Amino acid sequence: MIPKYYEFHNPVKINAGTEALETIPYELKLMNVSRPIIITDQGIVNAGLLKIVLDGFTDSNITIGAIYDNTPSDSSLETVNEITKIYKDNNCDSIIAVGGGSSIDTAKAVNIVISEGDSDIKKFMGVDRISKPQQPFIVIPTTSGTGSEVTVVAVIADKKNNIKMPFTSSLLLPKVAIIDPRMTMSLPAKITATTGMDALTHAIEAYTCLQKNPLSDSYAFTAIKLVIENIEETVKNGKNKDARFAMANASTMAGIAFSNSMVGAVHAIGHACGAVAHVHHGNAMAILLPYVMKYNMDVIENYYSEILLALAGPDIYAETPKDKRARKAIEIILLLNHKLNKLCGMPIKLSDAGVTEDQINDIAKAALNDGAMLPNPKDLNLEDIKTILKEAF
Ligand SMILES: [Fe+2]
């Protein structure tokens, strides 16, 4: 059903393809800037990816103003302040983030401080607290999972007070996202699997949550199809450029989908598993997805039936009786988890991902208070969440 009212917003220009990186100098010229700072991390440098990005500037009129290649995996206020100083000291005029979620979130936060002209970033925490136009910003994702290149959120740690600070504004979106398969070719198999399952979860939760709408549905549906057709191949054969490109597209499309609808209980419980037991986000998504789907099924069987077409293709969809399609969709996800486990050792039970039985209560409590629980299509109470956790344990 189409909601009575919804909003859909994606102003990010997507440059996608095997030579997409080479378009950056032209994009900077269009934005009337010529001295970007590149924000990345050591993993990207060691994998040779920064060099590929820099090679794209050969013969251009662009001067790289500064490179910050030390972004930690859990970025903090200190990192943001350090990079802001480097940006100013080197007269930079634009920002390029190269990396996974942390480098992209860090770059978004640096952009807030510079654009607002205020070093107290805490003032801008929350929803729509940013008011000034941001500096020209380009994002080059190096994993196929978070969709951060098209999402309006950044999360930065305040280590002194031991809290995570969320910033949400459409002004945080980059001007351009570069989807180039060269950037994900060297991702290890297990990270390929878990980040891919994160993208699949974004798409399935976007397609089934309370804030779904026809536009987010279309992005989500295609993202599901692209993940299911390519995830095993990218885990088995990381050098398959076409499969890598398909997964990168899936991740971006799933990001656009959930940015314009929401996620749900898989993310709520997954966030809690991360906070209490330090389970990697993608691992938690893969493990929890089929069990949450089972739990939600009586409320949204029709949506799960619909996505069987994306998950299994038209032949299997047509030959599966209507009342068995939703269950078949869940079976396919469970089977996929087992295949990925065999291929790369991706954990498929919480007990294999570092969760202990005595943490289940704390995880359930944290999940109940997570914002992602609100748009879940079925109300879950503490006991429901514990049941899901025990099944997934
Ligand atoms: Fe996610």
C-alpha cells in the first residue's frame, strides 16, 4: 500500500563504472574547487587503493592539498579536530573521503566543523541541526555494504564521555559518489560476505518496514536481486570485476532505499549486539536477518512473498505456491548464510560471533531502546527479542 504521505530525497550524483575515479578532477572543476583534502585510512593505503585514486589526478589541474591517512575504525572528536586543522593549514577547499563507514563519517563531521565555522561539533548533534551549505564533498566507498555515500547520517565517538554522537541532515550528503569496482577488488572474502549481508539487510528491511514507499521499494527490490546474484561469486572470486561492480551498485541502491524509508528490528538488535558484545555489524545482520524475518512473518507475509521474486527469480517464484513464498524467501536467506559460512567462515550463530548466553538480557534491553525498532512492522517486546536472540544463539 502507498503511504498517505512520504518523502524521498537523493541529490547525490552517482558516477559508476570501471573508470569512474577518473571523473573526479572534472567533478571538482564543476564545483569550482581545486585543492581537496583526501581522508582515508591505513588499510586503504596498504591495499594500494589510495594510489589508484591519486593516479586519477595525473594530467589534471587539481592539487591535492593534504592527505590524512590515519582514520581509526571508530572515529572520534580528536580525529575530526586534527583533520580540520590540517584542512585549514593547507588551504584546502573540498573533501574527498576514501574508505568504509569510518572515513566517510569522519569526513562528514569534518565538513560540519569547517562549514559551520564552529569547532564545538556537539552543538550540531541530532536531527537537522546543521544550517550552512557544506564544502564540496566527494565520497569513494571501498566496501559494498554501508551505503554511507548516500546516507544522511554520521556517527562520531565522544571518547571522553563514552558516547556515540549521531548527526543527521541531508546537508551531509556528498555532491558525488564514485562507484568504481577497482575499490572493492581486494576486500577479503569474509568482509565481502558480511558487508554484502549488511546491504541485503538494508534492502529487505527498507522493503518491509513501516516507512516503506514506492520509490524506496524499487531501489530495495533491485538491490536484493543484485546481492543474491553476486554475493557468492564475489566471496569465491574476489577478482570478478563485474560481480564486484554489481555488489557496489547493490550497496548504494540499498543505501538510498533505507535512507528514504528506514530499517527495523534486525538493525536494532544488531546495534545492541555490537554495543554489548562487540559483534561486527555485518556479522550481526547476517545472523539475525532470517530469525527476525520469521518473527515478523505473520504481519508482513505479503512483502516477504513479493521479495521471493528478487531472491529466487521468476521460475522458482512461479512454481512456489502463494502461501509458501514467504517461507521460501526466509529459507533462501538461511541457505545463503550456510553457503557463505562454508566459503569463508562467516559466523551464522551469535555464539560463534562472540556473544555469551549471559549477555542476552543486556542485548535485548539495549535493542528495545534502539531507534531502529520503531519502524519495525511488528511490535516486539523484551520477551520477543530474547526469543529471537535465543534462536539465533
Ligand atoms: Fe546496516
